[in-house]
Amino acid sequence: MQERSFDRYDVCIVGASIAGNYLTYLLSKSNLKIVVLEDHKEIGLPFQCAGIISQKLSKLIDLPEEIVLNRVNTAKLVSPSGNFIKLAGNERPYVTDRIKLDRLFYNEVKDNPNITYYLAEKYKSFEYLIEDDKIYLLIETSKRNIIAKMLIGCDGPLSLVGKQLNVKNNVIFASQIRVKANFFNHEAAMYFNPQWKQLFGWIVPEGNQIYRIGIASAKNLNTSFKRFLNELSVDMKDKIDQQGGIIPYGVMNKLAFDNILLLGDAAGQVKATTGGGIVMLLTAAKYASNCIHRCFKEENFSKRIIKKYYERPCSQTIGRELKLHFIIRLILENFTTRDFEIFFKIIKENKIEHLITFYGDMDFPKSLVFKLLRNRTVLSFMFKFFIKNPVIIFKILKLFI
Ligand SMILES: Cc1cc2nc3c(=O)[nH]c(=O)nc-3n(C[C@H](O)[C@H](O)[C@H](O)COP(=O)(O)OP(=O)(O)OC[C@H]3O[C@@H](n4cnc5c(N)ncnc54)[C@H](O)[C@@H]3O)c2cc1C
């Protein structure tokens, strides 16, 4: 490292998007001296999200009205050949102004004298440093050197903090446009297709006849997106703007290291069924904040303590559900067009829509999966599917070894 003076903090948070800002806000109630590093010069930009979040959002945070642009009351699932099922129940997800959501907690803490935000400043590396028998982190940014007791990686799907700890997320790529169009104002649609099998194509109604239309996939993103927009007969003259982005794909990664923890997309806390990460990371941030308080109270920043107060509670709650999301994804990913058609038919003919509506939970699918498997037709379909695709059984078993 170059010779530079050191700024000293208790906690250094990398990334000032939703995970970094919310954790900073939770920690702001203590007297911890915190520094937040953000590569971009403006919080919330670039905008890279469909912004649809289950109604659990308002249970996790105090949700100001101006964050909510619209509510969805129907989810339309469309098969590759255009057959569809519509689900309308108790769940009415929020369509959010993601830029405002990212800024919400930043605005709460930015004037706190214990908190420093360095924008347009890139985290580069860390190394362990021992001073008076205590372990610290020497952190290098693009502009300065920092010494901190804890480092928190909230630096997104391609996390550099994670990479330096040998944690790597598998990722998929997303493309989205915002357009003026005439779909349904309170209906979100998901288009399944073996060509974009790692997720789906989506239409999310933002309100005022503006729709967020996107797709995510591991490869051939541009070709698939063009095809999807053609199928929807979207006129590109009506395009307002365009976004891109990266989504972690898989199960939750390792979260705990000596003096360091990972949170949000950096930790792979994203649902493999929908690509949604916000409910998961807000939940995990509460455990992270509790864990950090514990570490400072006990003056112990070891991996063992961080595992106990952060990784374990996360694994036992969101971690289990994220595994189930990934199992569902592995199955859907191997559905042929014919499988989709048969499955949609089974749902319609057995009136399973009501079951999904009643037990369906955008974030925690466990109870729905058990209910579905109690239905004989579904069970027999799944049995035949696994006979045809035995490799998936091994992939699923590997998740538990
Ligand atoms: C197209 C798209 C649509 C999505 N739609 C939804 C949705 O509808 N609902 C939902 O719940 N989720 C959705 N997601 C996922 C959601 O956006 C993420 O889960 C969420 O943004 C993760 O927040 P985060 O703070 O962990 O990471 P990020 O939002 O990725 O933020 C990471 C931050 O770290 C900064 N950073 C990175 N490296 C460095 C560095 N070296 N130094 C300093 N700063 C750095 C970045 O600039 C960034 O600000 C979508 C994602 C995409 C891409």
C-alpha cells in the first residue's frame, strides 16, 4: 500500500445501495463510528430494478407513501405457447420507486456526526493488521487508507469484498425498458420460456400507463429480449428509458469471516425464482445489525461470533427458503415447453389456482410447496418429471450435503 494517513472507524461498509444504507441506518442508533464507501457519485443511480416487492416490505420498514408508485392485485403466469393462469389473492405487492427507496435511509443518517459517506470512492482491498494484540482491518480505497474493526461487504452481485474472501456468486444478466403502453394497470405478468430459463420475462405496471418490461437470462440476453418485446408487440417508439443489471443466481453464500460479513446481493441473498432480493436483504440486515452490536459489546470480532449471531440466524430463516427457491428454479429450468403446458393444464383443471392464491407467498414458498405436493396429479407429474430428469435429483441432494 502507498504511504497515506489513516482514517479510523469502527465499521466500514462497502456499497451505499439498499443493503448498505439500511444497515447504516440500523447501526446509526448506536455510537459506532461508521464509514460508507460508494463507487457511484449519486445514491440510487443507475436505476437497475423492476421494483416489485411483496407487502412484507411494510412490515420490515416504515414505508413512506412516496416510495409506492402502484400496487399489483393480479399475477399472470404465461406459458411458452401463451396459455396463462391468473392469481389474485391477499398478496398485493408494491411497485416501488427504487431510487427513492435507496435514498430513504441515506437521508435519515447523512447528517449524523458519527457517519461518513464517501461517494465516488471505490473500495479496493483489505488486509488484517495486528495492533496491541487486537485484529483490525487496513482498507485501501481509491482515495485513502482506512483502519476499521469491521468490514461489511454490501457491494452487490460482483462483490470485491467477497472475491477477496474467495466467495463468488453465479450470476445472470437482466435487461429492462420502461415504456408507455396499454397493458393492465394492476397486473404483473411473468412469461416463462425455455429460452430464458434462468428466470422469466416480466411486465411490471409502474402506474400512469408506464410499464417496466424486462427479461433475465444466463445467455443470449439481447436476442431473447428482442424476441420477447416482439411477442408483446411493444412499439420501441414508446420506450422511455432502458436499464441493465446483474442478478445473483443460486443459494446464499458464506456470510461470516474474521471481522467481516457479507450482506445482500454480495451474499447471494436473492430468490432464484424471481430474482428479488430486497425482502431477503432487509431481513438479513436486522441480523447483521444485531451481530455487529454483539461484536462490539463483547469486543470479539471472530468468525465464530459472526457465524453465531449472523450466519446461523440467516441460514435458519431466509437461507432455507432461498434453498427452496433454488430447487424450484432447478425444476423450472429443466421444464420443456410441453412440461409447461401440461403443468399449466394441471393447475387449471384441478383448480389449484385457489391453493396458490391462498398459500402462495412471494418470499417464503415452503407451505405452498407442501400443499401442492399433496395433490395427486401434481405429485404424479413431478414423479414423471424426475424420472425423465434424474440429474436434478442429484443437484438437489448436493445442496444438502
Ligand atoms: C434488472 C433487475 C431487476 C430487479 N428487480 C427486483 C425486484 O423487482 N424486486 C426485488 O426485490 N429485487 C429486484 N432485483 C434485485 C435487487 O435489485 C437487489 O437484490 C438489490 O439491489 C441488492 O441490493 P444490494 O445493496 O445488496 O446491492 P446493489 O444494489 O447491487 O448495490 C451494491 C452497491 O455497491 C456499490 N459498489 C460495488 N462495488 C463497489 C466498490 N468496490 N467500492 C464501492 N462501492 C461499490 C455499487 O455501486 C452499488 O451501489 C432486481 C435486480 C435487477 C438487476
